[in-house]
Amino acid sequence: MSSGLVSETVHALYSDHHGWLSGWLRRKLGCTHQAADLAQDVFVRIMSSPSQHTIREPRAYLTHVAHGLVVNHWRRREVEQAYLDALMHLPPSMVPSVEQRLMVLETLFEIERMLSGLPVKVRQAFLLSQMDGMKYADIATELHVSERMVKKYMAQAMLACLTLGRAV
Amino acid sequence: MEALVDNNHIAANPSYATLQQAAEWFAMLHAGEFDTEERAALQAWLEQDNAHRLAWQQVENVMRKFQHMGDDAARQTLHTLSQGRRRVVKSILALCLISAGGWSIARQPAVQQWSGILMAQHTTRIGERRRMQLADGSILWLNTASAVNIDYSASQRHIQLVAGEVWVQTATDTMQPGRPFIVSTRHGQLQALGTRFNVLDDGQRSHVAVFEGAVAIRLQQADQPGLIVQAGEQSSFDGISIQPAHEADPAMESWTRGMLVADNLPLPEFVARLERYRRGHLGYDPALSHLRIVGAFPLQDTDRALHLLEQTLPVRVHRLLPWWVTLEST
């Protein structure tokens, strides 16, 4: 790390609270290995964030960061699971290669993250248009809304994708 | 240098209002109502400001992500994640219909099987096993990731194995005279002659192992000779020919008790069998191919089965991802 102060802070944080954080994560996840991995991720996240020297309540801060990572972790598991289920239904000749699968998964995580905060119908309209190439009129029939509404949904979903990760 | 970096930083982040406009242009573009006048209007908007062009570039980046997600599994995944289960089945069926028209003939049987699994009366998920008692008292065990249809009519008792594996213990028919008990796979038909047997469709061939009584195999191509498999024997067949009978593998029955019995099984075969009960990838270092495995392994906890392997063989279980596991040599 660039600054000595930073490493010292993180080092102190690590030696004082790593064990406690691992325990907290273990209770959340029910798995020792995953808890250990995520505890590492929490410290990596803190080291790469610009404001760690202002930490006042270390445990509250740690659980805040860890909570975000746990949610993320479950979301990824859910995406992986859904993708595997879908692959299971593919004829063997059509199952993509290992590299392709990992690449698709990464894109899936990203898309899921972009769309996760949106209302169900907005997401559906966007996917039906972008993934299935459906026309607005057909999407409108499918979702029992007007075409005008579909157009609104599309703009809303795209805006969510464009602004992901920005401060609101 | 400092100033340049700063410029880039600002340029890479068009304002919220600009992104909003770009999103609206996107929605209009996809409405299919884009005439020359609107095209000119979009062009004018783009030329108006560098930030507009950057915002539109970001729109195109998002669109590109979806274009690269060509395969059906990815599409299916996103639909699953964003809508209820029922809707998913409907959309998979719709995909089947589209695909059946568009794909080459060679792929059609696979498509039929795919939709067959979805429409089957009884299915199990990966890792699930289920016992069923039929109207006449016969007992079925459905193994992991399997699908069957049960059709009892006035003339026969028919089990259609759509995918996976089923173990059957037939009962004397409640109707007199007794109706024949038939298990069919896509490769042929099996008629039970008072019996306990197991049928596995591995995708390429159907395997039948008989533990009591006997089973008659009839191929899909009816002009080919059939075969009667006796208790303690097993055989396999594709649509065209039948393998001569040989000694039955106890593993073809032990799964109903939740065990994978390995009797001197080569490691690649062991991995292939265990993988059927697990989600995700299970691979192995080719250097381990010569290893042979003896023992009984729990199927309801395949991680434990792998752990047992670690204790008895020079093998280490490596977890790259929770669902991406490989066996490596120690």
C-alpha cells in the first residue's frame, strides 16, 4: 500500500478483529471456508478504499462492509445456480466450453447487478426486448401493459444500467 | 498531465440528465418507430455535445453485453432470475418451438428430450432421489436429475423414462388378466417378467440391470433381434444394437439406498457417476486416471464422498469456486 499510515491502520484492524469477523461471517454463511475467503475480501476491500484512516467504530464498519459482500455472495450463488440449471437442460452438444461458461457467468453477474434494483415488469420488458428480440407491441401483450408503458420501462432499465455504481 | 486525467474523468461521466436523454433515445430506437426525421434528430443530439456521444457510447456498451449472451442457457438464467418459475417454463417451451424450427434435424431429438423433461409427470432435481408407489403396488425409485411419465391403461402398465435413471420393483397386477409392465426409453422397450430391475439412460445408451426375474429388451428398430436379461445380469442398448449380457453392477441398485458402491471402479468412471448427483463441475487431473476405487460412498453428501476419497487415495480436493471442484494429486 502507498501510505504507511494506511497499512498500519489496516494491520491493527486485521489483528484486532479478523477472528471476530470470521466468526460473524461463519454464522451468516454457515461455512468456514467461505467465511475465511470473505473475511479476506473484506480487508482487501478496506485496503483499496480511500478513507480507511477515519474508522471510528471498527466492528460496525467491518460488518457494514462484510454485509455488502455477503449479499453480493448470495446473489452470485443465485446466478450460478440458475445458470447451471439452465445448462442442465441443454443437449450435451450445445453445452458451452468451460472458458465460455465462466465468461458468460461474469456477464450474467454484471447484468443481474444492473437490473436487480428494478421492478419486475421493467426487468422483464428489458430482457424480452434485449435477449429475445421481442417488439414493444408483443411485450405489451405479454406483460398486460400499454406499448407506451413498455417504452417507459425500456428507458428506465437502460438508465439503471448507465448509472450503476454512481452515487445517487 | 494532471489536467488531462481530470478531463478524461469528467468526460467519462456524462451528467445524470444526459444519461437520461440517452436512455430515452435508446427506448425510442427500439420502438421501431424511427423514421428519417427522428434519425436526424438523434444525429443532431449526438453532434451537439461530446458528453452526448459518450453517453450514447455507454448505451451501446450495455446493448453489446446482451448481444454477447447468445446462448439459450444465459437467456434462460436471466429470465429465471427476473420472473417466477411458471413463467420460465412457458418461455423455455417457447424457445423449444422456435428452436425446433430453426435448428438442424440432427438436433431435434435433443430438443424433444428437453421439452419432454419439462413436461414429464414426475421429475427429480440434481441430487434428489424419490420413491413412488404405483396404483398396482409396484415401486419406483427415481434417481437424480430424472424424469418419467406413468401411463396405466386397460392394456398395459407403461413407464416412460424420459431422462435419467429409474429402479423398479413390479407387483402382481391388480387387474386380471395381468397387464404387461413396460419401461420405454428413447432407445427401446423393456418388458418386465415379474421382477426387480434398474434402467439408466446416459444420453447415448440405455443400460438395464436385472436383480430378480428377467427383462426382455426390444429395440426401437423392431426388425432387430431382442434379448432376455436374466437376474444377476446387465446389458445396454442404443437404438440399433444390444450389448451381450454380463454380470450386473451392484451400483445399479445401491443408489436406491443412497450409496454409490464402487467395486474397483476407475477414477474417471467414479467421477462421472458422482457428478450426476452434484451441481457444478467436478473434474480430475488426468494423471489420476489410473487410480481404482473401492468402497461405498454417500450420495446425499457428495462433498463427504470426496473427503473420503482424500483420506484413502493420494488425492486432494481443490475448490476453485464453490461449484467448480477438481481432484488433484497430492
